[in-house]
Amino acid sequence: KRLSLSIRKDKMIRKGCGLALVAGLGLSTLAQTHAEYTPPSLVEFEEKISFFETFQGDELEGWVQSVNDRYNGQEWIHEERNAAFAGDKGLIVGAKHKHHGITKKLDEPLDLGGDEVSLQYEVRFHDGFHCSGAYIKFLAEYPGENLEEATPYVIMFGPDKCGNKGKVHLIFRHQNPVSGEWEEKHLKSEVAAITDSFSHVYTLQLKASDQSFRILIDREEKAKGKLLEDFEPAFIPPKEIDDPDDKKPEDWVDAKMIADPEAEKPDDWDEDAPAMIPDPAAEMPEDWDEEDDGVWEAPLIKNPDYKGKWQAPMIDNPEYKGEWKPRLIENPNYFEQDDPLNHLPKIHAVAIEILANEDGIMFDNFLLASDFASARKLAEETSLVKNKEESSKEKEEQREQKKIEREKKLEEGSVMGTLEYYFGEVVDFAEKNSILFISILMFVTIVPLYLLCFRGSGVEAEELENEAKHKKNDDLNKEDDDEKEKDEDNEEEEEEEEEEEEEEEESKVRRRRTRRAD
């Protein structure tokens, strides 16, 4: 039984060890997998793309700064800055507390009435994001150097912050076809902006087939909805509106409650009584010295007789007519439209028109396309990779700072400082050399595991088998000994019987001899 259980145990251990080895190899493979940055190429989406800008050229081709006085003092820098990958350039705000305005024309105007439309760009706040705009205006016309704050846009999209909380704007500029007036339609829900110092990609997806939108940050959905449901004021105005010429009658009483005109103040109501009075039960402590401690004063307590200023109780107003509202009339500017995306102007240009109170705001990887796939590929090959590398660089800087702090503690010579130093060194080594560390960890754990599983369990089974064989031999030897002992006992019994027979025979002979003698 012990042998059978051991064999089953051996099989289970071997199976578990196999799974452990597979898991270890999988972990090692996972540790070796890492994203690598390559310059973006969207050749396969060329027919879908209306605008694509990576700023990788030597000059800012096509970008025009506004000459409007509003932007005096603006500064734009085209360079690589603290890049995750060498040679990766962007367009950077170079002046603090200045309005900045710059624009570039699309190769082809983008129609928002297509089934899929992507508006996407990347932004990074090198020097913090505290009170600045970092949104993009997608313009209905190309203004060139005449860009100004009032230049008509179709969509305004992107992060903005001033104060403790940042938000992502999504505003459509829509024209009422009846009145001809343009109105800004703001997203009702609030999407939080990301305010760290890493690169982040903002994506707006539009779908004319169901008039829907999605906001993605780093390819994660942050908001979605319908144009006809999720914006205010609504794209479609109400059928009826308040009559602007209707005025509230002068005798209209809209006060629901009034002070009771018949109420009188009670005679014992003392409006002059103080709210707080000295505690009459308090006594000066025996150890109080007025020369050293000053004149003793009893502590103040609430005055039980205090009632405050008397006011007449409120009663229902017998003259109340209700809340006045102007009468409703038909809205002369009402219209019906179930596809507002299809009626928005085409996008002709991209503009960065912002107030920047901090410099170092970097823009990169603009894409306007009539599909979703190209934007996803661009984000996966650029912004998402850079974000990961930038995060790794920051962690490295933090490790270096912690190492300096550990070295100081090591120099102090304390036991805890020494332990903390060497423990930190091991952790740093593991983080920096994950593949090597995992390989070492696998070696020092899986090799003993292998010996235990494939050698140890086999030895144990062999020992049990040998023990069983020895036991069987012992049992056989014991049986032989028992048979031998039994044979010896039988021989002794036979000898005793023979001796008894001989003695009996001799006794008979003696008796016969005696009888003859007689």
C-alpha cells in the first residue's frame, strides 16, 4: 500500500513540477517581451488620412504663427526634449503667461458626415499642468497668420485646467438653419484630464451612422454618447419658448408665505437679554492669586432667558397666486434635424489657440482620418510606447534618489540602515535586470524543484521498493525458519516416542525374566 501511494504521489509531484516549469518558462518569456518604438508609418491608411503630423522634419513645414496682437510674446520651439526615444521631436510652448496661436491647413478638408472619423493628438506637460489650455481647435476655414480667438471652429477638443481640477473639452459649433445663428454645444458630462508629466494621446471618434461619439485617453474609453442627447444646449431647440413680450402683472403676488400681521410680541420677551452670561454657580479657585493671575472672572454660559429678536410667525399668504411664468409660444427658430454631424462644416485646418501659463507643453502626432483603425495603430506605435518608456525613466530617477538616501543611512552604520541598503540593492537589481533576475530565480528554485520532483521522489520510491523486497525476503526466511523449527520439533517428538517404546520393551523383558526366575 505504501508503495502504491508513493507511486501516485510521485506522479502528482511530477505533474505539478511540469506545470511549475511551464509557468516558469512562460514568466521568463513574458519578461523578455517589451514594446519597441518605431517611427510611425500609416501608408496602408493613406486614402483615409486628411492630416498627419509627427514633427519629425527639420522645420515646421506648413505651420503659421498668428500675427494678431493677442499673441505678442508667444514662442514655439520645434525640438526633441527629454524624449523617451532619441530624435523624437514635437512642437513645444516656449513662453509662460502668454496667449499662443498657430495653425496648419489640412491636405484635404475632412467631412464629419462619414461613418468613421478620428481626431487624435498627443500632448505632454514637461513643466507641469496647472493653469493652461492644451486643447485643439479644428477650424471651419484656414486663417493663416490671421488666426484669432474668434476664428470659427467646428470642434474644440482636449484638456484644459485652471485650479485644482482639469477637464477635457468637447464642444461642437453648430448653426441653426432657421435663424442662421451659431451656437456652442458643450458635453454635459465631465471628463477628467490627466495632469502628470508623461505623454498622453487624446482621441475623439465620431460616427455619423448613429450620430455617436467616444472620447478615449490612451486608448481607454472615458466617455461616449449621442449628439442629440448628451450636449447642452441641445442641438435641436424646443418647439415652444417663453413669450419674450409677456410681462408679469404688477398686482401679481408670488410670495407664498407672509409674517402673521396679527401676531404680537409677548410681554416677557426681552430682546436685549445677552446670549451669554457669567456662570452664577462658578467659584474662584482657592489657589487663585489675583496679583499674579489677574482679576478672576466666572466662565460664561448660555443665558437660559435669551430669546433673541422677536419675529412674527409665518403664515400662508391669502393673496398668493402661484409662481408666475410667461405664456408659451411657438419657437420661431425651431427645426428638426436628426443628423447634426452631417450638417457641420468640413474641417479645413488645425489650430492651437490657447493661454499657456506654463511652458513646456508639447504637442505631437496629430491625425485626422475617416477611419478608426489608423488612429489606433498610430497611438499603439507612438504615444503608448512613449508613455511606458517615460514612466520607466521616472522610476529610474526615483531609484537613483532612493539609492542616495540608502547610501547615507549605510554610512551612518546602523543595523537597520545596512539592511535597508542591501535589500534596496536587491530590489533595484530585480527591477533593472528583470530577465536576468527571473533567470537566476528560476535556477535557484526550479533546479532544486527538479531534483525534488524527478530525483527525490524516484529515490523515495526506489527505497520503498527495496524495503518491500527486503521485507518479502525476511518473510520468506522467517517461513523457512518456522518450517525448520517445526521439523526439528517433529524429530524430537519421534525420538522421544522411540525412547518410550524402547523403555517399554525393556520393561516387558525385565518382567518376563522375573516371572521365569520365580
